Amino acid sequence: MRQIAGQIARADGSLVAGRIAFSDRIEAIEPLAQCGRNYLLPGLIDLQVNGTHGMDVLTATVDDLTDMSRYLAREGVTAYLPTAITSTLETYPRIDWVIEENRRRNRDATDVAAILGMHLEGPFISARRLGVHPPLALEPRAENLERVLALGQLRLLTLAPELPGAIEATRRASERGIVVSLGHTDASLSQARSAIEAGARMFTHVFNAMRPLNHRDPGVVAAALEPTPALAAVIADGIHVHPQILALIFRARGAQGMILTSDKVGARPADAFQSNPANGNGAAHAPDGRLAGSLVPLLDGVRLMVKEVGVSPGQAALMASGNPARLLGLSDRGRLEPGCRADLLVLDRELNLKAVFIAGCELD
């Protein structure tokens, strides 16, 4: 059994000085009067990873996903959802199989981030809010919906609630245990509220690929700022959403109502998606300048929320780990409590990553 002391991030977002004793699970937490200068956070859970290090979920092999999982683990992510963007319906069964096979092969692995299932970001999105998605204009009903709901690894589905059939699709997906998130949408406030009533429980990258907030036509963003069961997920790279707007979302929703995602893509300088030197290489851009995802680890989003928005490390951990786990119905991850998996991070006072433990095993 190992023991580590530090400022421990608690499930409610607070911090407490103490020592954690753990094997593959957390065995005990002992309060201490003094505990050194480290922060102890639960391993991060990223709900939106499109790719990393030159690999893309749409084209990844089983081995590619293992490589992605290994890279992510060394960045502090201990579990995640590979995210497939809009594509033809014929594309998804292969991705579904790759994810399933990778989960089978790595079921007991302690040197890679665990894959929790698939996030399907599309194909049921607004033609007016595509971002860099292809304009397939599929509606979430009839055969289209049946083929998507048949995907065995599907855990999170982003859709536009204003599309024909979207409210019923939200209800059906929610009944099957698939989390529905509202995104890439031109929805009105009332349409977004109807989707929440039908079971939607998240907003995908709030403000990005959404009808802009307007004081006479508040739209979907106003729904994301309301205190509803649907959590407001944001890309906290400082580019997709300005830190002052991140602060606005935090004041409206609090740490309990937000999720941090990376929206990471596998861009490299030679790819069609290129980083912009002017923004510190934090975001990927299409050749025409449109934002096309982030290039920075989720832990950078944690740091930004602490250093520029002013949240505590415990609150940032809640947004990047506890809330994603709660959204997916996971009871043994995302929290540093006795009985939970010993997926934890050790950070110094500047939030530099010192160690990553997965099921109690420290990464090299």
C-alpha cells in the first residue's frame, strides 16, 4: 500500500489537507494539520477527444487508440471518450468495433487512459452551425436514428435539438442510458429547454458552434447558463472561449454545473488543420481560419481555470473529473474517496504534473 500527502481535492470541489492510502483502490484518507505543497487531484476524465499526436478517432486503428490512450495518460487524463465527428452512417460501425476491441484488450491495463465508450459529435447537427463538420444534414429519426442507437459503445451523443425528430431522439437515447448533449445548434431557448425536459444533460462546447447569445433572442446559450440538470461543457484553452466568458459561465453555473473538455484533435503542422503561432499553438485552425479543435491537454484547461478565472484547484478538478464521472453514471471514478479507483494526479503548487497513478500504479 502507498501513501501520498497533500491538499486533497474533495468531491464537492473543496480542498483538505491530508494523506491518501491506496492500493488499486483508495483505502483511507487521513486529515493532517500539515501536508506539504502538493495538490492531489482525481485523474481527469475527458469527454471530447477527437484525436491527438497525429491520430484521429475517425480513422484510428485499435493500436492507434492504445497509443492515444498512452499519450493522454501522461497528460493527466485517466479516462476518456474517443469522439467521432459528423460522418456518413456507414463510417460509425467500424469506429464502434475499434473502440470495443480496444476496451477488451486494455481492460486491465494500468499504463493507459481507460476508454469509457464513444462520444458521437454528430451527425445530427445544424447546417447553420457546422464548424468544420461536413454538411451532411441528417435528421435524427427513422433509419438514421436506429443506426446510431445500435452502436454498442455509444455513451454520449451531441445533437441539435431544433432538428425534426430531435426531441423524441433525445428521449429515446436517454432511456437507453446514452447521454444527450446539445451542440452544433441554432436552437432557440424554448427548443433547448424542451430537449432538457426530454432528458438532455449536457451542452457541447458552450458558445462554440451555437447561436450567439442575444439580449432579445437569448437562444441555446441562455439555456446553458440556466441552473438546469444539463451541464455546461466548455473548451478551456483560452482561445475557443475568452477567460472572461469562462468566468461568466462559472458565475452562472458554478463548479457543480460545468464540465471542462479538451476537444483535442490530432493536428500536426503538416496536416490540413494547422496551429496558429499567434495564439500560442493552443487551437487548431482549418485553412480558411475556422477553429477546428484544441491542441492542448485538458490539464492546461485546469490550469487556465485556476490561474485566469480564479477557481480553486479543487473546483477545477470537479469540472474536469467529478462532473464528467457523474454525467456518465460512474461511481468509482472522478473522486478521491475510500473505495474509488486510485486514479490520481500529483501536482506541485504551480500545477505542474509530478505523477500520475492509474489503479494505484504510477506511470513511468
